[in-house]
Amino acid sequence: MLKTPKGFRLHIGIFGRRNVGKSSLLNAMTRQSVSLVSDVAGTTTDPVEKPMELLPLGPVLFIDTAGLDDVGSLGQMRVERTKQIFDRTDVGIIVATPDQWGPFEQTILTELQTRQIPAIVVFNKSDLGSPPADIQAQLTEQKIPIVLTAAPQGTGILDLREALIRTAPEEFVNAPALVGDLIPAGELVILVVPIDLEAPKGRLILPQVQSIRDILDNDSYCMVVKERELRAALDRLNRPPKLVVTDSQAFLKVSADTPPDILMTSFSILFARAKGDLSEFVRGALAIEQLRPGDRVLIAESCSHHPVGDDIGRVKIPRWLTQYVGGKLEFSTVQGHDFPDDLSSYQLIVHCGACMWNRREMLSRMIRARQANVPICNYGLTIAYTLGIFQRALQPFPAALETFQRLQQNQQK
């Protein structure tokens, strides 16, 4: 359970002022001394992450944050890091002391509500007193769960666990399929996995492993081949597969070797649907048509990896976009949780599949792009569009295909 990737975990952000007992609460929840506890305000300087299993939800990730009321230039940097946690929070816990609920805590609650993130209010140090009845009534009217705790003594911790279980988003409890819902049970999927310089030694990458597991979970089966062996594999079958899924970098060869009556897409496009909003990404891909030489494009990667010589985000996608546009573009790259506050100077954002993230963080970035009126798409869709196989790559997804065809017709009017 500790090895479960972060992208599979329910992200639980713990927010509040300094010295209200956020770290003590996390230690009590995990039954470990995860966060440093002190009477000195501001002990937690950077977000502290703790993965654990919370039955019946399964794997979760607690994120203990620095106090949002931190002061000074260094304190402001801590506050900015804490604000980034909102982007990937699935459930927010607001920690206050019984005598302290005010505009500061209400601002945190409003931020969570604006993002449609379910919230729980914890009045810690409840052994020293009770929160005012009018505050409790106000929160109850908003249907915000209230839990009274005294973290060092373990009081109320079971109540908090129960509140988390009741508050968890339905889509986390009943997560949608990655690929298994695209094919009937008992049918075959061929997965095309290039083994190149970017392939990790001795193992498959996470999207490939997740796809295999999801196919098995949905009572189908798969064959895994390299792109050079795809045609021979197809020739050996006594009936065709229902779907071929490829690494996006091998799109052209796989498209050429896969008969047109067999559905074909890529791992990256599967993740565009699972982690984000596929129809919104389709709209973003159509914006490639509007790019002109000199325009700025932001390449965003969710993980921090050491780039290789022919890196997908730094070399291949810029090359394909430049060739499609017919002139030089200006590319910027960000990694991990870094993302520009001001997106207005970009004409397009191209994001990786976000396989290491939870869906909340990807959707948060899509919302920010929409607010800045900057189109956003992902690696697989960008590659398919620039290589001229966009419509074929969307065939397994009728709703997204319909969106593409409607938008395309509108562009041609």
C-alpha cells in the first residue's frame, strides 16, 4: 500500500493558521510522528506528505501545510507553497481552535467551496473549550461536517476518519475505468510499447502497467508488443483485436500497421480522459491550427525526470509543432508542481498525461488555463493532430469525436 503511486491516492490537504495543531492532528491520524510538533508558531515550513491506508477508502495522501498566516518574506514563500496544495486537494481539512473561527478560516473554506472541494472543519484543542454555537450552526447550515478533536490525546480522531469516509468524492470511491470500458469483456487489446532510450531499464512505465491491470479488471485480455512486431502479431491472430493502444511517439507506424477497421488510440489520450477533460483537450488541440511563427507554447510535465537526447517534451513535440506551423515557435518547459501564475503570454499549453497525479490537480490546471483564455491539450492529442491522425485516434471516444467534428465544422463556416 505504501508503494501505491500518488495519482491513485485521495489527497487530503490540512489547512489553517500556525500553531492550531495541524501537525499534531496528522500525527494522530497516522499514529506516527510524521510532522514536527512544537509550541513555536511556524514549525512546519514546507508541505509534509504522508501516504497511508484509510479503510474503506484505501490509499490516501495526507498533506500537512505551513500556516496560511505566516509572516515575513520567508513566510510568504511558505504561504505560496501552501496555496499550491489547493490545486491537488480532493478533501480539505480546515483546522482551528474553538475560540479562533473568523474571516481567515472562512476565506479558506470559501476557496475550497469555489473549487468544489469538499471540506471538513476540525476544532482542535477542544479540551480547552467548545466552539461558539452560532459558528457551529452556520457551518451545519452549509452542510460542512464538524469534528471536535484533542489531537495529543487522540480524542475525536475516529470521528475525523468517519467524516473523511463520508466526504470523499464519489468518483474516487468508484473510480472510472482507464481502458476496460472501451471494450467488451473477453476481447483482446494490443498494447504497443516501444523500448527506446526513454524506457526505464527492466520495467514498464506506469501508464502501461495501469492499462494492463485495468484490462484484466474488466475481464478482457491483452497482448504487449513493440512497434516493430505489431504487424506480425496482427497477422498471427485468427480474429482482430478490438483496440490497439500505442505510445504516442509511435503513432505514425502503428497507424500505418493497424487496419482502419480496428480502433486505435494512445496511452496519453487514455490519460487525457482519466485525469482531465478529454473534450476540453480536444478544443485545445484544435487551437494548434491558430498557431503562428513566434507564438509562445508552454510544455508542462507532471513529474521531474532527467531528459534524454530525443526527449518527448523538449525535442519531439516542439519539432512536430514547428513543422506543422511552418515557422519557429517559442517553447518554455515547467516540471512537477511548478506552473506560471500568469499564463496570458502563451498561445497554447501542452501537458503530459499526468499519470503521476490525481485528477484534481490536472483539472485545476485546466481551470486556470480556461480562466486565462489559453487553450490546453495533452501530449498524445498534440502528436496525433500534428501527424494528421487526430480523428482516428479519437474513434474509441464517441463524445470527444463528436466534439471535434462539431468544432471543426464551426471553424470551416
